[in-house]
Amino acid sequence: MTETGAVKCGSPGAVTVSRRLAKAIPELRRLQNLLLLGEDLDPRILTGFRDALNHIRNTAWSAHQYIASKSTDQDSTSVLAVLAGERVRVAYQLCQALQADLKSNDIKFQTGQLIQLRIAAKALTELLGSVIGELK
């Protein structure tokens, strides 16, 4: 992996990722067929699946663009910015979903997990404030 987290094309890691991607394609096609049947679909799970697929699609596009920019010695900063922007979008969606989960009486959370989440959210909030120029 490079320091940005991308797997270098031609590296052993790239071969492993390529194999895993090749194995995932038939499974995704089988899932597609099941989804077309539309039987017993939990809307929350379906939304989570769609979000995950969208994130994977955007990450795959970014990885492809990153590899292309490296092979042509072009600046990869814009691709990395798109990838970071995708993480922000996903984080926003996850925050929205967590808010709904926390309001629900159907879901019981472990206190330790919520404490860890609160600590991470507080640290992120402070960092975001400094990045966008808010006063503490």
C-alpha cells in the first residue's frame, strides 16, 4: 500500500484485491437476482446495502482514477480530494442513521460502544471546528 492507502498496481496486494473483486462479482449478481424478487426485504438493511454499494462504487472509481493519474505522472490530489469528500458524505449518512437508531426503542446499544462513539465524535467535532474556523 502507498501512504495514501491505495494499492500499487502490479503489487502483490493488487493481485489479492483483484482476485477478491473477481470473486465478488458473481455474488453481487446473485444478490441482484434476489433483490429483483423483492421478497422479505427489510428497508433498513436495503438502505445500508445501497449505501455500502454506492461507497464501494465511488471508492473503485477513485482508485481507478488514482492509478490512472499515477501511470501518467499526473497530480493525484484531486482524486484524493474526491475520495475524502466521499468519506465525508458517508460519515454524514452514517450520523443520520445513528440518530434514527438512537431515537428508536427497538435497538439496544451497549453503553461502552456509545461512550467510545461520544469520545470519537467529540474529537472529530473539535477538529472540524478548527478546520472550518469556528471558535471553541
